[in-house]
Amino acid sequence: MFSDHPREECGVFGVYAPGEDVARLTFFGLYALQHRGQESAGIAVCDGRRIVTHKDMGLVAQIFDEASLAPLRGHSAIGHTRYSTTGSSQIANAQPYTMESYLGPLALAHNGNLTNAAELRLQVLKRGAGLTSSSDSEVAALTLLGGEGPDWVERITEFMERAEGAYCLVILTREALYAVRDPLGLRPLCLGHLGESGWVVASESCALSTIGAEYVREVRPGEALMIDARGPRTIVERPAPRPALCLFEYIYFARPDSLLQDQLIHSVRMELGRELAREAPARADIVMGVPDSATPAAIGYAQESGLPYTEGLIKNRYIGRTFIQPDDRLRKQGVKLKFNPLASTLRGKRVVLVDDSIVRGNTSGPIVRLLREAGATEVHVRVSSPPIRHPCFMGVDMATYPELIAHRMSVEEICRYIGADSLAYLSFEGLLRATGRDPESFCGACFTGKYPIPNFDPHRREEIKLLFE
């Protein structure tokens, strides 16, 4: 409601565990992935004959209770928590999608955006299939159902040959649980082991830890797994020439306690702060972060600069999770609804304020003013990512070109706009150094404008929006 951060994509979860309460496990897995989407959630469970689904608008804890979980009985399940990137926020777009087919029932949940969704949608409609939503995820499900293959393995293979863009899929059938990751590996997906014979897949490893599953490995880019009584096995492997994991998973999206490419997210974010301190030092008295996502980078900045780290803002962690909109008087309070400054900490101090990103620039200025009103004499803003100058079309709500403040303004102009004494961003090279990984293994298109999909035209986004919204 008051955030200037890019919105998360979605969270997916799947479990194959005969003898376990798979619906309850999926509930807690989704609870751990709530940060990846807060608009809707759903769970589908299979008992070997039929698939039963419960989904609704709202947060995971608002949608499910003992009564709604009771009918969800079976040996395998998938779940989804959603933030809309294509398709509006309405119940018709909530997932998982459940459909009947010649091969039996199918349930599907999707994280990402298909960049050729418009073409796939047209093909589905030409076949005479009816669409009930504006989501590209339903298009993905109907593309699978319309495949020519005699079994799900061949249809998944065919889907991966036709689909473009970002997709992590969990698919539930009578026979098995499937996990599919796009050839570029734009979105994360991992595999875990539960008990003696259970297996789990999830967008992030934090969901595995929550239910007591052991992290095994990531699902590789371009890999499709089939999980049944024989355990997990690879049925498709077709990676792109190079992977392109979204860099914003490291900067903001993933939970700090998750593993990504076998690295703890919290540690990488601290290194982002250290790089930022080396590149953009400031004459100041204290360092603080915009809670909670920028806290690790602020700690790293403080460690490298030798300045003391302190909390300067207390966040109301539940204000963004209400669907009750503030009235006009409260709306004028703006960020004061979400943050309360610690005046005793800030009074008379020159402050380094670390944030992880500035997208539209609509909250940075009010936060700077809030610190000044609390007594800060100077506010030096440091951002632990490069300027975002290009939209994302691969599953992140990263605005449009006109909305992106760094597309319209220089760093100096942004500094004046938000009212800071100075402003500096981490360089793209510094961001790559902080990950400690091959620089050619990431997607940084929102910073560079170099999209990893061959011949991709960013201006097609408007066409896609018209079709799906």
C-alpha cells in the first residue's frame, strides 16, 4: 500500500508424502512464502483418484482454517500464493488451476510471466478452449492440456519447447507431482527431502525448513522433475546456453534465511552493503536501514565504513497486510502509518539511510522528511542496487518506463526530488561482485535493458497487458 519496492512475483509449493497430512504441510509451506504474494492463495490435494482444491482472496492465514483443510485429503499437494503481474487481482485468477482432461485431472500453479503469453493465448482460443481468467497461468495449464503427447511427460516436454519467459510450475496429477523450471532459471525453485519417503519442492528453501524438510538441491534451469513412489527423477533437461537468475532475488525478493545457489541470502545482502560503503562513503554519525529488507545491507555498510549501525525507524509490520484502506485523513499520513521514527536516536545526527531499491520514488522522499522531522541534521541515502531504468517482463511488477524514476531523472535530480543531502547507488559491477557468482549467470535487464530472451521487444508488454487485464 505504501511501498516503493518492486512487488514480489508468486510462491509455489509442492509435496509428495504418502501418510502425511499434505494439506497442512502445504499450508505451512505457503505461510513461509507469504512474502512472495499477498493477494490470493490456494491448495490442491490429490488422493490418487481426484483432485480437491480450496482457494480464495487474501492472506494464507485468512483463507485456511481447520474446517477448510479437513476435506483436503490425499498423498500429494500443491499450493500457491499470488501477487498479480499479468492478470488482475480477482478470484478468477487465484491458483492453483484445476481442470479435467483426457489424461485425468490436472492442477497447476505458476510463478513467473510467459513473454509469449499472447501467442499461446491465441492458440488456446483457436482450439475452441474457453478461458475463465486473464492470467497467463491458466494459458499455461490449457497449453499443457492441449498437447499432443500421450502422457504428461511428453506434454510437459512439448510445453517447454513452446513457452518463453519465466516459469516455475508445480503440477499435480493422479500419478505424480511435477516440478518444472524454465530454461533460463529466471525464478528460483528447490527440492527437499521430508522424512523417509516424502519429497518437497518450493520457491525458496525457507519453506522447506518451516516444515522440517531437508534441502537437497535447486531444480536446475530447464529441468522438469517427476516425483512419485519411486522418488524424484529428471524427465526433461533443456537448459538455455546460459542461465539468467533474477538479481532481485538477492536484493529484495527472497527471504534472508533462504539459500540461493547455495548461498545464504542474508550474507549476500550484507556484502551488497559492504560494496556500497566502499563505492559511496559518507561523512555521517550513524547508519540505518529502511526496515526490514534493507537491514542486512545497512549492517554491511556500517561494518565496512566503521560507523555505528542503529535502528532509526520502527516498522508496523502489519499495516501492509490489511485490505481496509485508510480514509483521506490517514492517507495524508503516508509513510507515518508504516514507520515510526526513533527521535532519540536520530536527533542531531548525520544519518546514512540504506535502502535496497527505489522504483517510483514515491516513498523515499516522505521517509527522508520523516527523519528530518525527528531531528536528523543530514540524510545521505545509499541504495544497495543500481538504478532501475527498465521494466521487468519476467514475473515482477516493476512498473512501466514512464513510472520508473531512474528512467526519467538523473541521480542528481532524484536526490533533489527526495530531499536527501546526497544519493548514491551501488554500481552494477559492485552488485555482481557481491554475489560472488559468474556475472554471466544472471538477469539484470531492469538495470541494463539487456533482456535474456532472444529478440525480445520490451514494447510488446503493452500488447500483453491489453490482452490480460
